[in-house]
Amino acid sequence: MAGPAYVMLEDLRCVCDGRNCERALGENDLMLRMTTDAGERRAYECACGAVTVTVVR
Ligand SMILES: [Zn+2]
């Protein structure tokens, strides 16, 4: 039997919203995760101090 065809999307990367900062944010920067009706919201805190919020549907 082959394994499931889907892949985990946990590694979806995003980029910092900070001014002049394009640092890639990953799991290590994940500060907060919560699920709402609109999807899963994730807040990442960058080393530059900016917080970037993403929504994963
Ligand atoms: Zn940053």
C-alpha cells in the first residue's frame, strides 16, 4: 500500500512583513496559532521584531 498522497502543509513559508525585511519565516518563528471560521491564523514573530499574520484555509 502506498502512503497518503497529500503532503503536510506545515512547512508553508511566508515572508516577514517588516519594513526592509524579507526574512523567511518558518516554524521556529511561529508565535501563535489559532483556528477560526475563516481558517487557521498564524502569527510569526521575526527576529527584526515585526509580527506577520497569515491565514491558512
Ligand atoms: Zn523581519
